[in-house]
Amino acid sequence: MDKVYYYNRNGILKLTFGEDPYYMVLGTGEFKDQTWEYSDQFGHFGSFRRDKTTYSFSVAITSNSLTDYDALCDIFTDDILANEPGYLLINGWRLNCYVIKSEHSFYGKRDHVIAFEAVSPNSTWLRMVTRSYNGDPGGGSTGENLGRDYTLEDELMGRGYNYGYSQPESHYASIDLAGSGNGFETIIYGPQVNPVIYLDNKPVKVNITIDATQRLKIVSNGSVKTITILEPNGASTDAFVYRDKENTPFLTLGQHTDLTFGQIRFDFTTIERRSEPSWI
């Protein structure tokens, strides 16, 4: 049976269902059912949307500790009172939600089951995976050195089109994702001058210089499209105006993405969406 995790609003793991003393009664199947609502006008279907915003699950407590009873419900209540959702995590997929209801059932002295109800703001399950690359000849933790040197007159970085950007080496990584229309977030570490990486032969480039203490953060996630400079003290500066205006850096990722880059250190986080958590 899949383990289910609950993280609070600050991203801290608070509960693991599948380890003593908390167990899901019916497993994770109750999170897999889905229905799509839609508009039908003159035989034309559109405006598809999920109607499932409420999820029910039951947890059995295998101890007779009153402290365990209280702890389970208090964790959910903390996020409710803060008016910020926590999230459930199944097989790496997360659902932002509030746990708004609980019903207690007792069977004998030790058998205690709590039925919960969670409500989600958008009923979208997300999977966010971060891959780090260090710009070494090996291409970082998962990159591969293609050994391609070039000049501005060559096809840059082994690509089929010369965008006019210069990098001293090229490294390569391949990423497989679920579905299409996925987003990404990348953090590029300084020092860098006009940093660029390529996603499926398309550049993600910002015309800016960052020093060794700064980081450049680019987010392309649905309607969220931002570029910011992050300072070591936690401050941030909007750098949207420095984006490459001829080739937008705000790309979407398909099921397979080829990532190409030069001597550059960066973290690359993929953001996948599903209407239910995957079975694997």
C-alpha cells in the first residue's frame, strides 16, 4: 500500500500514513477517482474543469494514546487557523488542501478510526523534481558531456540553429515527464554574464550579469512567468525586463525534454500536473 504524507504550510513533514500509529484504512484509491465538468452549447463541448474539490479518507490509529489522537487533528487545525493549505503527497505527487472535517469512530478499547475530509483549492496534483547541474565536463549530476566546441560561425552547442549566443562547452541531459504543458523553475548561480540554457533547442536566456553571491531565478509555470535576482540576504529584484525579447524564455515542457547547457551551475525544477496522483 502506498504511503501518504502530509506536509504543513511551511513544507515540513508532519504525518506519515503507513507507519505506526497511523494507517490509511482504504489505501490511496479514494484519491484516484475523477470527474470532469464541461459546458455544452449547441453540441459543442468546452470549458473542461475538474469538479472534484473534496477528498475523503479514513485513518486508523493503532495505539490507544490520547496524545496520538490529539496530535493527528491538531496538525491539520494549525494550517486551518493560519489560513494556508498544507499538502498531501502520494508517489511524489502533491495536492494542496485544507483538512476541514473529522469524525471519530471507536471499536473496542484499541480500534480507533478517524474519517477526514479535505478540500483542495484547484484539485490539481503537482510533482516537482529538482535536478542540479554544476557545469563540469561531466555535465553535473545527470548531464552528459558532448564534447562540442564551436565559434559564433558554427552551429552553437550542436543545435540546428545559430541564436548568436556563445558558450565554451556544451553538456546534455534528457528528462522524461508525465503529460504535456509542464512548467519549470530554474535557479542559475553566479557569476554569469548573459546566462542561457536550451530546452528542446529553444533558448532560455536573460541579458544580465550576476555576481558570485547572486542567483537568477526564472519561473515558467502556467500563468506565472517571472525573472528575479536573488540576493544572499534574501532580498529579490525583478529582472523581467532583461529577458531575451526575440526568443521568449517562458517555455512549456512536453513528455520528453532535451536540456543543453554550457559552463553554468544551476538547479532545474520540473513542475508536472495531473488530475489524480499516478499509480507508479
